[in-house]
Amino acid sequence: MTKFLINLFIKDKENVEKPEVRNKYATLSSITGIVVNVLLSIFKLIIGLISNSMSIISDALNNVSDAGSSIVTLIGFKLSQKKVDANHPWGHGRMEYITGFFVDIFIILVGFELLQSSVEKILHPELPSISNITIILLVVAILTKLWLFIFYRKIAKTIDSAAIKGTAYDSISDSISTLAVLISAFVARFAGISIDGYVSLLVSFFILITGVKAIKEIIDILLGEKPDPEFVKSIEDFVKDYNPVIDGIHDIMVHDYGPGRKIISFHAEVPANADICKVHDVIDQLEQDMFEKFHCITTIHTDPIVVDDEEINQMHKTTENIVKSINPKLSIHDFRMTDGGERINLIFDLTLPTDEKIDVEEVVKKIKDEIHKKNDKYYAVIKAEYSYI
């Protein structure tokens, strides 16, 4: 069914890097979600009212919130496609994240409302009237939500959408919630025991957990989260093809201005004795190739390094070994040596890991002391910084 819908409504389905094609996928996802969830909510609401089941009514309201989420997501995708203007030179791509944030807030509010209703039902329990048709329709609802999860996940993966990915996980949690409601119906039908309020309470917890997880993901993106390690590695591997003009890269930064709107910057180490015009041409070509490969705007800063001096190369390697012996997660770059006669300065940047608490002053002092022990003419001039990846 998913493949059929994509083939039916998206003609240029392979070119997902095009904004208009990506928008078609998002529109298909949202409209499908609206139609399916509205139908499910109507069926469940009718069943819940007839059977006097608070858990089924809660599940119906959950589907209403899902339909509302799909509407807001659709609006977000439309707004994110707006062209650049004087006040927004990077476009409006983050509107997709912002609308996703409001959807998640709405999910949490629905969860709290259902939580309150569930507590009232626990304090004043009533045995629901469950028929065979009720049980059959609940099974159909579970299977429908499972399909919707597969459908959302397929589209989210195809266009790399955090908003639709969150909707996919919401669908699988809905399937679990409806399964809990089905169990409640079985217990009421065959055991004559009302656990309706407790199951409704469980449903509300699922909704709250889903909302909190989804909102955390959106907040991380808006704050500026660490880029995908595989994406960073693909950049590093891609740049290796430009050796020997580019000897290596560091200080990689990835800025996310919305899906398909990433800005990349990094420092490229180039031989100090290279032809500056040739280096400039290679850097220009690399920036163009990066756009073709990753669909990202790239800015590259060149760092000239000496590559044909044996003493500098040897001290560079020695310094790296000293740094790694102190902490394997540390790394250095922009290594230079300046000979002032009485002393030789070893100048370099020290990159610190962000996932470990480090006493920067203590680490820098250790490195300086170890280098000075090698030769009392050596003095380390260190600039400590944290990695952005």
C-alpha cells in the first residue's frame, strides 16, 4: 500500500533532494495521517460511547490529536518551503522543526487531560459493555496503526525528516495503547472486571512519554546537536580524494538550517610551499563538489603546514604521541615550529572531547612539561578548544 500511494501521488519520487519533491512526500504523509486518524477516532468514539468505555474514548481522543498533529506538520512543511528573504538569508527550513515542537506540546497536553480523566474513572469505576464487534474493530485499529507506522517510517527515511520520524514513533505507541485497551475489553467481557480506568491511565502515560521524547529530539535540533558521525566520516573520506593538495581537515562544523539546508565549514591543511593559486582552485572545486555530493554550502579555511622538514615532522609525531599518552581522546592540529635561537616554540591547537570532564589547565601543563623534558629548548604554545563533532 505504501509503495502504491507513493507511485500514485509522487511522479518524480527518486529526486528527493528537490524541495518540491520532498514537499510532495510530506504532503502525502500528512494527508494520509489526517484521513486515517480521523476515521479511527470516529469509529473508536462511537464504540467508546456505546460501550461506556473510558479507555476507548481516551484512545479515540488520542487519534484526534494525531490528526491535528498531521495538520500542523503539513502547515510546517508548507512554511518551510518559503524562499529566502532579506531577514532570513538561509530560508525558512527550521519552520518544520518549530511546528513539530508545537505538535509535541499538543501531544503532552492531551496526555495530561487523559491522565486526569483516567484518575476520575479509577475513583468511580463502571463496567463497560463490550461486544464482539467492539473487539473486532479494536483489532482492526491496531493493524491500521501498525501500517501507518510502517508508512511514516518509510517516508521519514526517504526524505530524512525528524518531524515525520517522530510521527512514526507516535503511531507505534498508539498501537501499544490500543492493544492495552483491547486487553481491558477482554477482561471486562469475559471476567466481568473493570480495569478501564487503569488502562486509560496507561494510555495517558504512553502519550506523555511519546510527547516528551519527541519534544526533546526537536529541542536538540534547534539548540544545535552533534552531527551524525557517519555524515562527518563521509565528509572526511570525500576530502581524501584531494590529497596531496589537501593533507587533512579539522575544525569541522555543521549548521542545520532545516532539512536539506546544512552549512559546513572546516579547516584544510595544505603544504606551505604549494602554489597558492593552485590551492585556491582546488579549494573552489572542492566546495562545488561538496555541494553536488552532500547538497550543502561549504566554506573552507586553508591552514598552511610544513610537510618537507624532517625535524618538524618528527616533533609533530612526538607531540602527538605525548598527547595521546595523556588522554587517547585528545588530538592536535595546526602544528608549527618557530626557532627563536635560545628557545623553540611548538605551536599547535589541542582538541578536547566534549563527552568527558577534563581539567584543561592541568592537561595543558602536563603536555608542556612532557615536551620540555624532551629538550629544554622546546616550549609548547597550546590553544585548547572543544570539538564541534
